[in-house]
Amino acid sequence: MRKKIVLLLTLVLLLTPSTTAFGAEPEPTTPSGIPLSEMAERIDEVIYETIAQVAPGISIVVFKGDDIIFSKGYGYSNLENEIPMDPATDILEFGSASKMFIWVAVMQLVEQGILNLDTNIETYLPAEFVERIAFEKSFTLRDLMNHAGGFGGHLFDVMLTRPPIDPTALEDALVLARPCQMYEPGTIGTYSNFGVALAALAVEYMTGQQFYEYERENILIPAGMYNTLNQPELINNHEFLAAKANSYIINSEGGFDRSVWTYFPLYPAGGLNGTAEDYARFAMALTPPAGDAGPFFENADTLATMFTPSSLDHLNRPGTHHGLWRWDGVEPAFGHLGLTISFSMYFAVVPEQRFGFVVHTNASFGTALPLVVDMQELLIGIKPVQVIADDLPCTGEVEGSFVLANRHDNFLLEFIDYTSLAVVTAVDEETIHMAMTFMGAPVSATYIQVAPYTYQLITGTPFMRFLYSELRFEMEDGVPTKITVSNGFDITALPPGREVPILIGSAVIVIINMMFFLCLPIILLVGFLIRKKRKKEVLNKRFQLASNGFFGCGILFVLNHLIFLMRIERYVWRATSEIMVHVWVNYVLLGITLLFFGGTILTIRGKRIGKGRIILYIISVILIVLSFIVLYDWGFFTLR
């Protein structure tokens, strides 16, 4: 009898899949496989190892299902007074993670039949605005969702250190911050704050509400985000701002200096402020139980669509997943990065496991990115690289120098884009190496070819692991013309007129010009002292005065551009009006230079001129002419 009972119990245990041999349920894990009982300790290890290099304060929130299972602040929200960081109460800037609220709003209106992703965007915009902005090429909301509206870069009027005069004037901000439309829409990914904010304007126009009002009623409140406001509502909300964390940037000694808060003229694309736990509630709202539409949508299929590729040709042009960035961990994860001048954040969700996390810091992105990547790899894991084809092309075919597609065209910031070329070299028959500069720091990665002209990262710096985990080279006549990545960070071959020899030549002219005119005052002073000592009289005083004025214009040109470079140091975003003064100075100096040049021509005849003065004058003429050519070619005379 006892043997029968033992046999019966054994059969019951074996036929019960949800239990172990001892009858206990398997312990739940993170998508990467870490038991939840060990997760807090593992997170602590990562944070305590890196916090000194990352930020004064860090908030980490992790959820599973309908519950926040981990919420912890590390370091300080106020370093000076040593006030601890609190994910539940400390207000931080969401930056570009605000963009996901725009795409949720768009998909809500698509679900209601108010918007269509494949209709010309001008259908959904005010006629007066369309006339003011005058797009060269038509595009759709789907193009904007994939950062494929064809726009180049535009650094100015995106982030400011002071509130806009009218924080709700989205149309005016879009007109001011409009970039050039450099590409055919739908063909290349160029990350664009302008494009995403344009989608928010479509929401405004089609609903008759300011975007922040629509967002509050249809996204923030349904998600239970009561500690989150967008820029128009928070600017003068002193009670809300009293809970906002201080922001910081790293200094030359490795410590942190107090920095500024950020304001967005294109506020829907980056102006949300709130707590880390509030953002976790938004992420939880995106991952309801299977078959449930969640609080944002009426139909579960709409929510499911959010996690599918939004590019109609996603096998060749990855794009985004309806605004979400995809990370191939042990299971696919979806999220978005948020960056302001001195805050950074990232969130990711794994819909299949109803799991997600938020990491938020009160320091700039450059220092926080390694932490973001560490947390992603810790909690989500890494998908193993698999070579899926044989007889692959020679890796030497993809070698070359490339530039970010999201660059400035014919504008005074264009030259900066070409100071950080992506250089691809073949390592061996299977692997390549790509190196570039990001925010002044070198970044690089090594890739293995897994399919014809498709390479996956096998090792690299955090920036490359995060944004450039896969490269797809587009070839034309055996030459790479573009590197397709995803999420709007494509890279192109150097365009005509920007080949490496021309870049080197331009740089050499600029450097020689600066060195000469910065040394010229000393040369002139030495010449004056020598003449004075020898009591040697200037024979052609009129030429002397005209050439001195000419020399002075060359010196002022150099100083104008040195000041410009110092003002945009470390990519601190500014208003166009602050920078355009340098363009106007160029025009004024050009006019004065021509006047003095005419004066030298009129006075050069007559009395004898010293050989040294003639040599300086000829060198100055040659360098100023060459500099004008270079400055014009690089957009330093472009009025926008």
C-alpha cells in the first residue's frame, strides 16, 4: 500500500509542470535570467562600481507585471546639501523619452481614424503653417516616426538654458528650427527633433487642443502619472519645481559641477519632467496582460502594433518600432533614450514578460551612457551573434570614411560634423573595425559579417553597443554609399566636395590662417620697435595705414571664429539668434576688408614700401582669399 501511495505522489509531481520536484514554483527571473531575489544585489554592484564616474544621483526603477518590484535612489539629487535621490519624489527631465508620448498620441488618433500614417503630412497641418514652412518634398507621419522625413541636422533652437517667451508657440518654434530637407523622404534615417515635434503639431491641429493638454488628459492621467508635467505647465509651477533635482556636468577633475535645467522650444519632443516611478507607470501601461489594450488604446491590436516595425521596408531599412527603439537581448526589448543638457534617462520594456526598467540620472548623457548599457545588458541580456550565410563578400569592400547622415548642410555647423568621421577598416576576412568621435570622446567597435554586407557587433565601447550594434552597408558599383543602422542614426559616404583630401586641405588653410593672423600683431609690433630703434621713417604712410586695416580685418576674422567655437564648446545648445551674430560679423568684416584692400591697391604705387611689409601684405591677401573661399564653402556666410 505504501509503495502505491509513493508511486501516485511521484506521478502527480511529474505531471504538474508548474512545480519542481519539491512542489515549489520556479522563481521568476529577469529576461536575462537573474532570479528576482538576486536582482537588487546585482543592480547595487553595477551602481556602486560606477556612480562616481556617472552622476551625483541615480534612480533605478524595475517593474514586473502590475508591480514596481525595485525602486531605489543612489547618491544625491542635491549634491551640495547631500539630499538623497528618491525615484518616487525627485523630478527629473525626460528629454527625448518624451517622444514616446507623441507616438502614443498619434496611434490613439490612428485607432480612431483621425490620422493615417501614410497620408501626406500637410493634410494634418494648418494651411498657414504649411505656407510659412514650404517643404520641398512631401512626407508622411510614418516617415517622421522612422526619422525618415529627409531632414538634416539643426542643433540650434532645440535645447535652451532659459524658458521660451511663449512656451506653447509650437508653430513658431518649428519654423525657427526647421532643418534642410537633404534626402528623399523614406530613404534614410536622420534623427530629428523637428520631425517628431511636427507630428505633435498634427495632433494639436486634428484635436483642437494644445499638445500638453491632450497629453495630460489621454496619457498622463490614464497612466497614473500625477508627478509629471510638460513644459508649458511646469515653467511657473514653483511647487512642482521645488521637487526638481539639481543637474550637473562632469568637470576636468572627474567631479561634478552644478549645471542648468533645459527648456525646449519644440517642447513635445523633450519637455516632460517627472519622477522615475512615474515613467515606470507609463512603461507598465504599455505592457498590460496579454489581450488587454491597456489604458491608452481601445483595441489590443493597436498596442501590439506599437512593438512592430513601422518601416514598410523594415528588412532593408529598420527604422523604429512605431517610435520605440529595439534592443535584441535574450528577448526583444523596446525603449527610448532621453537626453537634456544635464539629465539623462532610458527606459526599456519586454512585452512578452511584462518586464521593464527605468534608469534616470542628474548628469549629462556622456557620463551616463555606460550605466545605461550596463543596466540593459544586466537585466535584458545580449543576443548571441549568429553567422547566417556562407561565401560572404570580402570585408575590404566596405572600408572607407563615412559621416553621419544627420548633419548640417550649408550651415556654419557643417564643419563640426566632419570632425568626427566614422572610419571603417577591415581587420581580417570576417571582421571590420569602425571608429569615430562622440562628444569629443573616441568610440569604436569590432563587427563580424553575418550576411552579405551585414555586420553585427562583437565588442565595442558603450556608445557603439547601444546605437550601432548592427551595420548594413548599401553598395553601388562595388562601393559603399550608406550604412543603415536603425532608429535614425544612419551614416553615409562622404558627399562630393567633402572627400578626405578636401577636408584636410580646408583644415590646413584654416589652421595656417589662424596661426598667421594670431602671430601677426606680434610681428607688426616687432617691426614697429625695430623701425623706432633705427629711427627709420615710413615712406608710404597711406599704404601703411590701409594695410594695417587689412591686417586688422584678418585678425578680427580669426577672433570671430574662435569666439564662435568657444560658444558652442561641448555642444551646449543655443538659439539661432545667439549664433547668427557671427555670420553677420563675417559680412561686415568682408565689406570692410574689401574697402581696405581697395585702399592698399590705390596707395601701393608712389613712394617705396619696405620689403617686409610687402611680404606680409601678399601673404595676408592669399590667406584671406583662401579663408573666404573655405568659409563660404562651409556655410559661414549662410543666413537662415
